[in-house]
Amino acid sequence: MYKHITNGLNNMSVEDFWWDVHNELQELGLQKKFDKQVKKMLTQEKHQYKDTKQMWEYALNKVKSGR
């Protein structure tokens, strides 16, 4: 039905992703750890080709798992 809008992909919008991550971090009290993780990732070579969404997904999973 909305294939023309989503280009055939069934992914949430980027704005929805940012909002959901922000809310989850606030609810779990992990914003500071998340920010620290993202800052650390910016200096790591293995993350240099990730886009912002990929970095946020990785950082969110990392801080939620407590590793």
C-alpha cells in the first residue's frame, strides 16, 4: 500500500528511530553511558565507516547489555 513512500522497505523512519532511542535512554537512565560510548566509537577505526544510525544502534545495544 505504501510501497511508493517506503521504497519497498519496511523500516521505521529515521526520526522515529531517534525519538525511540532518546526515550529509551531517558527511561533507563543510560544517556551518560550512551554519550560516552558514542564519543569512544568516534575514535575507533572499526566504526569509522558506520553512519550515525548504525553507531547509535551499536551504542544503544552496548550500554543496554552492560558490556
